[in-house]
Amino acid sequence: MAKKEKPEHDEAAAEARNMIAITRALSDPTRLALFRHIANQENASCMEMRECISLSPATLSHHMRQLESAGLVETHRDGKLLRAEVRRKAWKNYLAWLKDLA
């Protein structure tokens, strides 16, 4: 019979998985540049990002999906434009997690 995990352990494991996903997403130089661009603007458009960082639409889409699935950014439609913004709470949680490692 398998032992049941404690809820605290489940939560800690889920948090660790989330933090690792963010670390992996930001380990790519292109995604880090995209994240910095998004963080420094309010509602950055994907068209602006493509021009600033010189990416094809497919490459930008790939990197944006990685940032979204890590929980770092969220996107929304504004007419024909796709806009992105940093999920500030997730970013602050990540920074606090890193600080706890020190």
C-alpha cells in the first residue's frame, strides 16, 4: 500500500515544478530578451517584439508559448494585435523563491 503524500509536500513539489519551469524558460537568451522587453513595457505587442528582437513570426510564437506555459506572461487580443504582459505575481514569487535559495 502506497503512502499518501502530505498536502504540504504536494504544494511544495508543485511550487518547485513551477519555479523550475520559469528557470528553464528564462535560460534561453531569446526568451530572456523577450521577457525583459515585455517587462519594460505595458501591453507590449508581438509586432513590436518581432521588430525589436528580429524574429520570424513562428519563432516568436514558439518563445511566447514557452513563456506563457511557464506562467510568466499572459497574452490577449487587442483588435488585430496580440499583446503580452508579465504576470507580476508569478514573477515576484519566482524572485522570492530565488532569494530563499541564497
